[in-house]
Amino acid sequence: MAEEQEPNQPNEQPNTQSDETAQGLVDKIQALGQTNVPKANSDIHVITVIGQIEGHMQLPPQNKTTKYEHIIPQLVAIEQNPNIKGLLLVLNTVGGDVEAGLAIAEMVASMDKPSVTIVLGGGHSIGVPIAVAGDHSFIAETATMTIHPIRLNGMVVGVPQTFEYLEEMQERIIQFVTNHSNVNDDKFRELMFAKGNLSRDIGTNVIGKDAVDHGLIQSPGGVGPAIRKLNELIQQKEAEQGEMLQ
């Protein structure tokens, strides 16, 4: 025989919806320090290249990294998605794996959709080719870019072929940067092999407007100018496509 429920006793059912909402707020506060996250309904996709660019070797877990196997599929998806009109690539990187960085740079440079890059904080080492790979590049006033020769980590085989390999890879970087920016070959080599500018290395550290003056970056500025330029490039692209269809 079923037990009769007392008339004044309410049915006790867990309030799962309010519990999930409260947990969601707690998660946002813990992760971001705020309860609401801005949402943008935009035809521009943003990709960030931060920390160290991770290539074939996995870096320690305490390192903040950008994995090239995560970035490359995103670039392919952007190129294929008709709802995305342009790419905004934001850099604050110390550099990293040379081949991984060049792979990302080549992908950005070969995209048909308009792309704009911004260097915020730093765009060092192999971050330089990525910074110049877009259709237009910006650098913040306080951002820096370190230009230096490439080097190897770990065991090195002491044979002439090793040094020839390094020289060939360095030439690939020089060619890419000079082909996608306004800096000439002689000036870039001068910056790369300068002595006395870096206390523990050979090379040059250029800051903000200096990168523009050297022709490495096209314009000084941050997020606002970069988005305005990207929208301008998107409109130009749409106008060209419209003329081709007529």
C-alpha cells in the first residue's frame, strides 16, 4: 500500500536548472573574473598566436603555447566558410618552432580571404614571418619584434651539412619576410646579424614605430585601426567579386 503524502509537505525535486546556472556563473568568475562575456556577431574571425609556437616537439605543460596543428585546421575552415569574410590574427609570441611558424605564415599568406595581423606585446623570432603574412600588418606602439638568426636546440651533428641546412632555412625566412613586407633584403640582414643590440644574442629588437620605419610592418596601431582596415579590405574583395560576376 502506497504511503500517503502529507498535505502540507511539498514535492522535493532538485532544481537542476538553477543549479546549472549558478555553477556556470561560478565557472565564469573563476576563469574570467566576470559574470558576462561579450559576444560579437561578426563576419570576422579572430585567431591568436600567443606564448611559444609549438611544433613537432611537445613543450612542458607550464609553457603557454600555440599549437600549429590547432591553427592550420582553423585557417582551412575560415577559407571554406562563406559566413566568414576576413581574418584578424593577433600576435603576442616569443617565437618557437621554425617550421611550424613558417607553416602558419604560408597558410595565412596563401588565403584568398582578406587578413590583417596585429603585433601586441611581442612578435619575436619566427613570429616575424607570421606578422607580415597578412594583407596588412599593424603593430602597437609598445610592442616589440626580435629579429635574430635561427639556431638549433639539443644534439647537433658537427658536420658541414648541418650548417648548410641552417643557412638554407634562414634564407627561406629572409625571402618570406622580404616578399611579404616593405623591408629590403640588405636592411633585414643588417637587423638580423647586428651585434651589440641584444645583450645575450645577435640581432635587433625593434619597437613599435621602428618596425614601421624599417618597412617590416605597414602601419602603427591596435585593434580599432586593424578592424577598420580589415572591413575596408573585405569591401574591396566583395566589389572585385561583384565586377567579375557582371
